[in-house]
Amino acid sequence: MKVSEPKIVGVLGSCLLIAGVFTPLYIIGGGIDGVDPVLLSLFDEAIAKFSAGSTSTSSVTAVGLLLIAALSLLFALRNTYQYLWYTGGSAVLLVGTTYVNTSNWMEALHDDTTRISIVTDFVCYKSTCELIDYTWMVLILGTVFLLASAARGHVDRS
């Protein structure tokens, strides 16, 4: 049984999106005042926000990306690559808006007097909170792979 290139790329893109949701996005703490650093992912933030009875852009993104990844995996395995345009485009919108929102609130941390609560138990100050860049690379690669699979699947069917 021969496995097509678009199928491999689509499955890989779906797996990267799933991994990106669970990959640490924030480091909070880092040895300040004897506190061990805490790694938080989009999924951790979503669970904390939903448990507290509220939502945020990141929590909606985590659930949305998991749903998109599951649908994309289904579409790739069933060789219906044209639908990957929709899931890939949705992933672009979710990842892009979350990146912009996260960058904006990180810019709002001017000094150690500015305080932003990421989740109920964790507060960010300028010196205690930083973003992890490779998480964005995992999410962006997953999105690019979904769109590449859709494009390649379209070429193969022509």
C-alpha cells in the first residue's frame, strides 16, 4: 500500500498542531525569590480559565486548534485534501490572533510594577515572565504543513 505525499504532510501538520497546543508557551518564575520556574502551555491556560469559569483568547485557541487538528487528521487520512484549505486557514487565523494578543500583553509589561494574571495562580511581571519562541514555530509549521498538504493534494487530483 502506497501512502501519498499529501497524506504524510497532512498527518504531520495535524500532529504538529496538537503538539503545539501542549508545548510550553510561558516561563513564569525562574528562580526569583526561591520559586521554581513554571512552564505553561495554551492547554494549561485553557484548563485553568475554564475551571475558573471564564475564557480567554488563548483558551479558545487551545480548544479550537485541537478541534482543527482532529478534523485535519481525519481529512488527511480520508484523502479529502480540499477541506484542509479550511482547517489550515482557520489555524492561520487562530495562531495569528493569539500571537498578536500575546505579544501585545507582553509589551504591556513595562516594568515590575505592571502585573498581568495569565491564569488564576500565576502572575507575570516584566522580570518573571517570558514567552518561549519555539512554541510558535511548532504551531506555524503545523499550519504551513496543512496548507501544503491541501495544495499538493489539489495538484495530485488535477
